[in-house]
Amino acid sequence: MPKKAPTVNISDEISDETFIIIEKLIGDTVFGSVQLIVQDCRLIQLERHDKIRLTNNKAVNPTGQRPTDAVRSLIRTRIQQSLQGITYGQVSLHVQQGKIVQIEKTQKQRLVNLQGLDGDGI
């Protein structure tokens, strides 16, 4: 049976192992986004969504440049700050030409014991 990857408690620092995976996903994305999914205050899943941009009927290739250590540190700090305080939700890292251009944070709230007029939820 395959070994399950451990979830990451977002009140802790993102481990180097997890951040390397996130960096690889970002580096492999030319246009698109990388989502960090949080459930029960734990980073449980990473998703990558790629877009293929066509310019003059040719696919745009990544620049192939790696970020400097200072930029990597800043990215890691911003991601960690964005994850803080999320119980349920996600952080989306929007990538253009292989670089993060925007970070979005979406928080979801679970409503328990909330009933509509007919007792069927909202």
C-alpha cells in the first residue's frame, strides 16, 4: 500500500520538503495557478492548473530562470502569512511567465446546525 504524505499543520512553518514541492509546481507552471488547499487547519493538498498561451500560433515557453534566495525567502514568507488563520479554504498562487504575480486567500466557514425554513440547510 502506498505511503500517504503527511499533512502540514498551518500553525507550524511549512517544512522544507513541502516548500520544495511548492517551488517545483510554481517553476513548472508558465501560465496558471498553484492552489494550496487547507482543511481543519492543515495543508492537505496541492493543485496545479496550467494555461497554454498561444502567441502568433506558437506556444510560449518558460524563461527557465530560477528565483534568487532572497526572492525564494520572500515567497515562502508570503505563502506562510497567507496560510495563517485559515481553518478551511485555499491560497492560490497565480503564475505568469513562471513568476508569481498574485496571491489570493479564500476562507470558508462551515455552518453546522443551521437549517432553512424546511429544515434542509441553507
